[in-house]
Amino acid sequence: MTTHTYVTKGTCAKVIVADIDDKTGVVNSITFTGGCQGNLSALSKMLAGKTKGNTCGNKNTSCMDQLAQMLESI
């Protein structure tokens, strides 16, 4: 398990921390510091247990997966 910390730029949420299983890529937990706590706590619950490689239809990726990849490259 690896804990990833991302300091955001230009948003109300200041920090995103995600615990991701190194072998499976499954997001075990994700938390936001700052931002709208109602929306962000709901988002955290929705993401728990999900893999990073989200697909769409018959494609190997999705718009949200591309967003995640973009954020990882920053």
C-alpha cells in the first residue's frame, strides 16, 4: 500500500491523500483537506475500492481515467 499526497492548485480542497494498493491499483481510501466536505466525503466513499484504470464502453480508458492520468503527471 502506498499513500499518495497531492497538493492542489486553484481549488478549495488544498490536499488530496489516497491510499492505493501497489499490486492491484485499488483505491483503498481517499481524503480531501478543505473544499466542500459534503461533496468530497460522498466522492471519497464512491472511490473507495475502485481501480485507477477505469474504462468506458469498449475503450481501454475513460474521460475520468484520462483526468486521473493527467493529474498524476503534474
